[in-house]
Amino acid sequence: MTPRKLFCISLLVLSTVMLSALSATAEQPPTTVRHAQSFAISPPLRDLANLPRPPVYGFHEANPVRWVNFHPGRKLGPAIDPVEQSTLGGPPSATLGLNLLGVGTGFPNYTVPDAPPDTNAAVGSTQVVEWVNVSYAVFDKSTGDLLAGPIEGNTLWSSLGGICATQNDGDIIAQWDRTNQRWLLAQNVFVEPYTACIAVSQTNDALGSYYLYSFSLGTGFPDYPKYGIWPSGYFETMNNFGPGGGGFVGAEVCGYDSAKLLIGDQTAEQICVQLTDNDYSLLPADQDSTVPPPSNQDEFFIGSYDVDPDNDHLYLYSMHIVDWSSGTATFTGSGLADPFTVPTYTPFCDNNPIRGACIPEPNGSGVASLGDRVMYRFAYWDDGPLANVTATAPIPPPLQHWYVNHVVTASGGQSGVRWYEIIAPVRAVTISGLSLFQSGTFAPDSNYRWMGSLTRDKMNDVLLGYSLASSTVYPSVAFTGRTIHDPLGQMETEQVIVSGSGSQVETENRWGDYSSMAIDAADGCTFWYAQEYYMVTGSFDWSTRVASVKFSNCQ
């Protein structure tokens, strides 16, 4: 056999192997369809709020971090960030409004039972719901008055019975469905049988009655659930671990038939896909604009950024529901099939590896940054076909927008918040139709910033909230923002919502595990941010803040 023929055969074999590997990577994962296991209608939440709360006798528990596979093959070394903002921006255009003490230490009739708080809040037509781990409260969004709470999370499912009523495990999400003017409250059960507990309000009143559902989540431990509201359904992402909290299995994505959930249909379906163990900590796109996505726009997800050896990719996924009743759906991106190029970054606390108490604090043991995952939420905006039709620079033409962030290492070794704005034309697109419009790493001084969340308003103003600390600064709550007229990739001068006056000690260095920035759909201008901090130094003494912010140009 001639060398040329041998080379051609070898090349053919190599090509076949590569194509086979690509086909396996891009293979459609199988779908599992399940119906609601149980259904009930709750009494009005305002009545449940008046029930006696179970006493807390001083027992505290730090929920264990369930780490996904660490990927040691990344390029490490000095932090070189091409989009780092290392100086303060222009004067702030946003103004702090209501600044409320949320559920936590200092909140009336509340004792912290565990950590971390998993701080989350959503804003509806007249109310704000804050849910922190195992309790929630409802506020009047105009006055800030407390309307109800604190309420034990599982109290809501008391009329449903079963494991949703007896367990109260945390990792909660409160969402506002702006299209249908309804509340979505969700909580996974972390003991077998693993279950998704879902409540959908019958009206726009968070204190009214709810349709209650429980759905099986199979045999995998359903950790770190996140929800996104989309026209085609409600979508949940989870990190699945083996039964009993065993080894990491991979991300799982579940879609829920929201059309049925909204009317109390007991036949509501859930369609789930199990991804590979290289796919993890996905976030579902979550509609913030009153204008819905283009017709037939698939739901997108983002995550898994820590697996990229060159530190210049995030990973995208999509789900298209074909038919709920048969469980027919298509899913793309499993096995890291759809990388999305971003400016190079260095994961924070990477050599520890991402799991140590790398955020310093005065007189404390430090806290973890959760630097291995993108941070909640993957916020979505649609400008609408008639918006900015005569746009000229720097105002972009009508677009679809997605926003997300994660923590990275800044040039001084401190942590900074890397944020992205991803865009697409206002028409149904696939993942290949997305492009990066702008990005930045906010690290204007030597302080540490992490655990961010961001979205925008109807004027294209962007607001980013986060935790702030250093060896001389107690963990605090801060924000920055930008208008459409600021230079691309640049945020304005930072503002502090509340300065911490204590540090967290012990508690397994837990922080977060997430915060949440939401936009008021009623005016399209008012942001609401929920985040934790410490008023006193202690191990289970976290407090939370719920604050509103508005840009002066948004009316």
C-alpha cells in the first residue's frame, strides 16, 4: 500500500470517528413526559398567613453545596480581561426608591433556620413577593408595607397534602407571569420521592388562592432549580445528582404546560430531558418585556461556562415543544454542542477550585462566590417590531435581548461581575442567530463583587445588583447601571443599597446561592432587587434587603 493511500485511509477513518463523535454529542436526548401526580386548590394565602408558625428551637443547618464535576483542564494564569472596567463610570442616572428590610435577622417574628437564604423576589401588578429559602413575605409595592409574612413555604401546599406539604427544603423561586398576570411559586422536594411543587395563582393577587400541583422528578436529586416564564410554557432547570445526593448526573430541563396550569387542569403535563454530566447549572430565558417573543421562538438556556478550557465560551441550549400530550419536544445543545464565544475571562477562585471561601470579610472566615456557574436570571426583552424604528447610533434597531452574568477574576486578583447582553433580530431564530452585543467586567476598585443579577427597563437602561465586600468592608448590597447613551461595556458609578455591619462566620462559607433583579411590568421602569447581607456578625444571622431603583429618563 502506498503512503498516499495509507494517508487517505487514515484521514477517512479519522473523519468518520470525528463525525461519529459529533453526532453523539449533538444527539437529541430522550424526553420523559409525566402528568401531575396530585392537584388541589389552596385557601387564600392571606388566610394561611394567619396560621401559627411552628416554633424554632435554635437548630440551624447549612444546606450542603452539591458541586458539579470540576474541570481542571482550563488555561490558568494571570487575569487578563479585555472588557474589564477598572475605573468608576459616569455619575449615576438611577435613583434608589423603597429600601425594605426583607425576611431574615431583624424581620418581625422571624428566626433564621438555615443558610444560605437563596434570596429571590418578584414584582406583580400591586405586590412584591420575597421568598428566602423556607419562608416568604408579601409587600405592597407602592408603600412598602408588609401585607403578610413571614409564611412557611410549605404552608402553601397544605391542602395538596403529601410530601409537598410535609417538606420545606428551600431552593425556591417566585415568578410573575406578566402576560397572564399570575404568580408562579415553586419549590423542589429534596428527599425521595423527589418532587416539583408548583403553585399558580388564580388571580393577580399574591394573597389569593392558588392551583397546586406536584410532579415527579424521577430518581435524581433535583438541586439548584431555576424557572423561566415563556409563552410556550414554564421551564425549569436543575442539577441532577444520584439518588440520595450521589454523584453528579447532569443538568435536567423540564417544561410545564402553563396553559393547563393556569386554569387548574389536573392533566397538566411535564416534559423533561436529561443532559450529560458536562452540562450543568443552566438558566432558562425569562421574559421581562410586556412584548412577547416572536411567534414560535424556542426557549433558550445558558450555562456550563466553567467547562471551557480556553475560558472564552458560554454554552447555549434550546427547547421546542411540539406536543405536550405525547411528550414530543426537540432539545439542542446537550453535550456542549453549541458554544457561544465571549471575551476571555479567568474564573474566580479557580485554583481552590472555585469552592473556597475566597471572598474576604472583616473578622470573618470569608464566603464562597459560586464562581462555577452563571447567575440567575437569564432575563429576556423584546423591543417589539415598532420600537426605535428610526434608531440611530447609539440607539440600536428593534432587537431581542438576553442578559446574564457570572463572577470572574479581576486584574487585581479581586472578584468582579462579568455581564453580557446577547441580541438577535426580532424574528424567530435558532441559537446560531444570537450574537454578543456588549459585555463588561465591573471591577472599579479593589473591593470584591459577586452574586449578581441584572435586567433592563423599557428605555434600554440596564441595572446590575450584587454583593460587595473586602477585608475592611462588611458584606453589603450595591448596584450599578447604564443607560443606552453610556459607552458600550461601561457601567456608571456604584451606589450602595445597604452597608453591612457584620460578617458571616462558619455556616460552611455559604453565600447566596443567588440574588434576583426584577422589573415592574406595570411601568416598565422600576427595578426590584433582593439580596442578602449581615447586620451582625454570626453564623446563622443573615438579613435580606428588597429595594426599588429607577432611572430618571424612564417614565
